[in-house]
Amino acid sequence: MVKWFIRFSIALFLLFFGALFGMQQAHHGMERMRGYADPSFPSVIQIEKNGNGELEAAVFGQTVAASDLQEKKETIQELKTFNLFSELGRQLADAATAFMETLLSLIGRAFD
């Protein structure tokens, strides 16, 4: 099972980045066919150095920065603190468990 999961994860990783690589190659092909770079069609993945010498990455024209990732991580942690549906599901499970315990104890008393 572990081998299968590792192989599946590697295959999924390769397919994901293969699709991104294919979209990037299609973008370059369209630029060569047109003969010029059209700014209305952003590159799929673009990595550049800024003035400070740091690398900046852009995916589908949107800049990805480490600070953005930190903000998203904090937002996700805030969302995990309270989830209405998980709370309702937990209460429903507790109620179903209590109901079944009561029902089985009544059935057990009936046969005694």
C-alpha cells in the first residue's frame, strides 16, 4: 500500500508539472507564431530577479511572494479554528451515538 501511494504521489506530481510545462510551451509557441509578445496573455510561470537580487515568481500573471504565503497560512489557521459544518457534524454524531446507546440499552432490558 505504501509503495502504491508513493508511486501515485510521484505520478500526480509529474502530471501536474507536466501540464504546467505544456501550457508554458504552448504560450511560447503562440508568441513565435504571432511574432511578438502580447501582454494580454501572461506567461504560465515566470521567474525573474528583482532589484534586490531576490527571485520573484509569477503564476498565470499573479505574483507569488513568501509574505503572501504567510498571510494565506494565517488565514487558513483562522478558518480551522471554527468550522460550522464540522461542529454540526460532531454534534450529530454525538446525538446518534447517544440515541443508539439508549436504544440498545432498552432492547437489552427488554430481553432480561
